[in-house]
Amino acid sequence: MKITRLNLSDFRNLQDVEFIPDEGINVIYGENGQGKTNIIEAIWLFTGFKSFRTRKNSEMIPYEKEKYEIEMDYFSENREQNIKFISDISKQETYKNGIKMVSPRSIIGEFFSVVFSPAHLNLIKGGPDEKRRFLDIAISQLKPSYARMLSDYVRSLKQRNALLKNFNDTSYEYDMLDCWDETISTLGGKITAERIKYTDALTESAIEIYDGISNGREILNIKYNQVGREDKFEEKDIIFSLSDALKKSRENDIKNKFTSKGPHRDDFDVILNSKNIKNFGSQGQQRSAALSLKLAEASLIKKINDEQPVALLDDVMSELDTSRQDYILNKLKDWQVFISCCEPTQVLRMQSGKSFHVENGKIIF
């Protein structure tokens, strides 16, 4: 999978940027605040997911502008393809090969990409929310039906929580609670099973990558935690376990007015040499572990879908030593990579590829 052309108009501070990237390494450099990360962010949006920087679409529209337009030509499935977004504050139009789609999420699974930014250190240092989001996005790229199932689960969870918030102890409400419990158990069990399956595959790849980064000095592992219920691994057993947990927690859920059990509460631990790296790892170890997870995510897309995702590295190279930088570039040597950085010295180390100087929202050729 290769991007062959990008056209970004009025996206954040990018006024009218069009360029043809290299099939290999593309370094986007310039001072802070000039628009480097905006290019990385725009490319990521073509996956169909929300921005890794904001949940608000309005923040990507410049002041005194009504909309932004971003368009990408890319090569996939042995042919040229095109995705275009036109977005204003209230709505977003999505086009795939000139055909209008229902929503941006309709194109999930059409264009594969993996993004790694300083914020992704939260995979190690952050809370369960960031970790679940990482798994859900990664699985959805490989299996778009998972994204739809997750959406159904979130909708059902909101309905159950709304019922709990206004619970009046009537038989009708208990019947409704039974219905939502069955739906949440079934959907939640399937979601958990998919996450466990993906985590197992991710762990296998991440172990190999971290071994390469650390020169075999340390052993990485990942453990998925089914919070508040017994760990099960087969889908039918997980569904039964979640159903049982919801029944046992019903009284407390009514009292506290929210659903306390389910995949929306789950977490995973990253273990290094048998210790939780969040609590015991150094800054360098945590950074290397986060990098291993993201590179493993990219490797799984290639392995499962036989498509090399476009790798997006936003301002992370400066935080890595030379050996780790070289490891990344060697690992992704046959991939299309976009790297944003401040120091042009990193450009000078390139043996091939293109560099783009960004200044005040424009590419200076």
C-alpha cells in the first residue's frame, strides 16, 4: 500500500498543500508549529478513524474558514484508488473512488496505516482507556465488522446506564435490565474474545521486535485483564462469565447507576522481565516497549491482510538514540514511511527517499 499523491486544503494551518511522496521514506521537517504533525494527522484520517490528537472535527477547520478538504491517491489491491473528505463544522462528506460513502467509518479497512506519536507512550504509562482504544482501532483495521460490533456494544451500554440512572424498582425495568444484560453479555463476550486473540498475536510479534531493540537483554510480555470477572479464553465461556458477573453486580450497578462489568472496563499490562513496566520500567524501556507494540501492530496488518500499512512517525525519532532510529528504519525499509522531525540532520542520514521542508503551513520546495 503506497500513497501516490496528497492534496490538503485548509486543514488546520495547511492552506493548499499538494505533493507526491516517495514510495519509501518521507521526512517532513521544520520548526515547531509549522504544520508537520498536521500532515501526519491528515494522512491518518484516511483510515476512517478519528484524529489521534482531538475528538472534535471543528478543531481541524482553521479560524475564518468554513471547511477543509483533504484528498489522497493511493495504490492498493493492484490498482490506483482515491479517498476524499470534505468537512465543515456540522457534517463530513466521504468519497471513495468518486462514490459518496455513508460516513468516514464506512472506509475503515480500505486504507491501512499505523501512527506512532509521543502520545502513544500512554500505551505504557496511561490508563485503561488508551490501551482499549489502541486494541479497538488495531482490530477494526483488520476486521471492520469489529468496529460495527463495538459501536453496537457502546450503544447498548449507554441504554443500560440510562436505565440504571433512572431506576425505580419496577418489574418492567427489571425485565429491561435482563434484555440489556443478555445483549451486553453476547456483544461484550465477542469483543473480549477478539481482543484476547489479537493480544496473543500482538505479543508474539512484539516479543521479537523488543528483543531486536534491546539486543536480547530483556523479555517483553503482554497480559490482557478481564477486569472484575474470571479470566476465560473461549468466546462461549467469556459470554457466560460476563453474564454471571452482570447478575452478581446488578445490585451495586443499580446503587451506583452505571455498568461496572464488561470489556469497557478491561485493561492490559505490559510486562518486562516479569515486572509491570508501567511501575518499574525506565523511560527508555517504556519508550521501546511502546514502539514495539506499534511496530507489531504494523507487522500484523502485513501478515494478516498482505498489505503493508503506511507508517506514520510523528516527532518520535528525536526521542530515540541512533541505534533505535536505525532499527526502525531497517524494520520498515520496504514500507512507505512518513517521519516528522525538527532537525534536518535526520534528513541528511537518509540514503534514499524524499524530504519536505514545512514552513507556515506550506511545503517549501
